[in-house]
Amino acid sequence: MSTTRPFAADDRGPDSGDADGGSGVDARENDMVRRLLLSGESGIVPRARDFTRQALRDWGWLPASTADRRAAAEDVLLVVSELVTNACLHAGGPEELRLRREPRALRMEVVDGGSGDPAPRTPHRAGRPGGHGMFIVQRLCLDWGVIRNGDRPGKTVWAEMAAPS
């Protein structure tokens, strides 16, 4: 895990603005940042995947023109699923999913109220069921890490993937 880059190079830190009510899209940066509130929702993982798939369409990742671009989009959907599932299983459920489009990368963030630290299972045993989520995130992403909420409980687990070329 890396905690050396808690925010993207062009990011100014956590967003202090309010999300546009119910749309899941940040009203100020709707072309670059998408936000989906997940607290108290049912069907969270499929909802997060559908939300991410729509953002990828809006940002031109889908429909994919090549097999490599299709694989990149599928990898993003897999990482979002793993991050949201981990928050469901280990952190009392996710509060919010944020997607941030950058020139050469896509940053995914899942906010939760949990106190634990996600980590790939070590040693990783490919033949055992379960426990592969953060190993998958580590293998597919350029970098990932955890940002603590400071003086209140919870954290943001983030991951960055390269944009398709």
C-alpha cells in the first residue's frame, strides 16, 4: 500500500463542497469528478458498477474501440467492485464513491466509517476462496492507499489506474 500520494498531483485535497442532491454528480466539476452517495442504500455493488459504467461512457472509455480499451474499462469496474465490497464486508458499508478523471489516470475513492486498514492477504494463495480483493486492486492499479478522516472515524480508500491509450 502506498500512502505517499493521498491526493492526485493536480488535486487540492478533499472536496469541501456539497454534492448535487441525488444526482451523484459533483455540481462544480461534473466533467472531471463524479460522486455517488451510498449510505443506507441496497444493492450497493451493482449500483456502484452501473454508476461507474455510465461515467466511463460519458468520459469516452466506453464503448471501447479496441480490446485493450475494453480490458481497461473492465478492470476499472472490477476495482470499483472490490473497493465497495471490501467496505461492505469490513467497514460497515461505504458512504460514498468518487470517480476523478485525470489526463492520464482515473482515481477511484470509496469513503467508509471503518477503522481498519485494507491490505492484500499475505501470503496470497490463489487457490483459496475469498480474500483476493486488495490483491486484485494492488495488481491492477498504478497505486492505492488510505486517507484517514483526521479527528473523526472513517477513511477513504483510493486507487488509481492508467487511462487507456
